[in-house]
Amino acid sequence: MSNIRKGLKKVEVGLRWDPSPLGTTAHDLDIVAATYTSEDPYGSPAYLVHFDSRSPDGTITLSRDSKTGQGFGHDEVMVLELERLAERYVRVVIGVAIQQPPDGRVFGDIVNASVRIREGHTDLLERDFEEVAGSTASVVAEFTREQPGGPWAFRELLHGFDTDLSSFTSVMGGVR
């Protein structure tokens, strides 16, 4: 997997899935964005965006947060205004995590789960989670720039994890 496009400005991450069968616990998937500085691009994130939140500077927002997968189109949507991110940020990692009910869930349990990343009307990524069906969370992409203030590049990733959300957010940035 390699960089397929450089000089990105504003991208949208969309997540969709089918609702759980009637009478069962709702499926709740979440988009997670972790932002890293040039001082620690693979260490601890400077900040996270998830659960109907936004970045401290307003450049990354979760504008739609579904708890059930019901609705038309993408159930969760996150917008990243990469061109507005401060120069010190050089890496943004995008992940998807399943909120775990007591009985537990993996991607293979959720019907038609998929993620799409696009800039404008151009799809950069559209894929399902079949390759990580036994996982509870997955890194799906990263945006990087080689130097502070430089152009942003996109790289597709698919790396599954079997962990809870708090553990996932602490290790998702270590994927290279």
C-alpha cells in the first residue's frame, strides 16, 4: 500500500454498517482520528477525535455519530481539514473501533460494515473489514507530511486489533 495522492486539503471519512437484528444489542462503530506532532510521530497522540467530538482547533470534526447503523448513506462522518492543521502536526491516523457490549463483537459479526475516505468527489479508499473480521478495531489509513507545513499525503492501511477502545487509541499510532 502506498501514497496514492499528495497535496490533500480537506477529506471526509464515512463509516457505514447495517443495524443489528431486531431484539439484539445495537452495533455501535466509531471513527477515531489520532493526531501526531513532528516531535513524536509514532508515539502518543497529541489529541484524539471520536464520540461526537472535534479537535481543539476545529480542524477535525465528527459531524455524524450513529449508535445503531440506522439511516441512509454513511452512518458516521468525520471531516479533516488538513490544510488548516498547525505545522507541528505531521501525521493523522484514522481507525475504526467497535463499542463492545457485554457479549463482545468483532467486524465479522457486523453486516455490511465499510469505510470510505474521499476528497471532494474523489474516493481515496472504499473497503470493507473482511480482512480483519476477527478484530474489534482497525487502523484504516494515515495522512502524513514529510516536513512541518508541507503537503499532506494519503496511505491506505488495514491493521486489525483485538482490544478495547482505550487500549486501541494508545497503540493505533504505532502502525507503520
